[in-house]
Amino acid sequence: MKWDTVKPLIEGMNAEMLALRERKMSDYASGADCHSNFKRVAAACDALGIDVGDPEQLCLFFVIHKIARIVNLAEKPTGAACEPVHDSYADALNYLHLGREIYLESSGQVVETPLG
């Protein structure tokens, strides 16, 4: 693919990403500190001793991330600008399920069986 074809694709994608970030930021952080959610998540991970480099612990990281979003939205009288709050609860539960599945597999408590 030629650069003349790729460049407009990148520019369009960047514009879409910026618009999405502007819409979603209000769900995750305040305007005073648009990184507050990441700081909150990092502090919670540090407090819990979670190393997000491990797949199981990464699932826990994403659970904390969803909880931080729910907390931020609970403090907003207008609610969510993008995804509804109930989606974050569902996401958090799915991450917990994934973490449990990874734990069971890595500890040898569940062995995958071939289909058929």
C-alpha cells in the first residue's frame, strides 16, 4: 500500500481516536486530571501488590479499572457519556471469570480437553 493511501487512513483514525478519548474521558476521569483514573488504578494495584505482567493478575488489573470507572461515574450527577454503568459491571465480572479460568488452568486444576 502506498503512503498516499495510508496517510489519510492514519489521519482519519487519529481523529476518531481523539473524539473517542474526549467522549470517554468524562466517564473515566475528571477534567482537572484526565489521568486520575490511571493514577487511582496504579495506586490500587500497588496497594494490593498486583503485578499486572501476569495474565491472571492482568485480569485483576482490568477489574480494578472497571471499578474505578464505576466509582467515577457514581460521583457524576449526569452519569455515563458512553457505555452504561451496567456494562462496566458486566465487564468486571467477565474479567473475574477470565482470571479464575487462568488461575485454574495455570494451577493444573483444569485441563483442556479436545473437542469431538
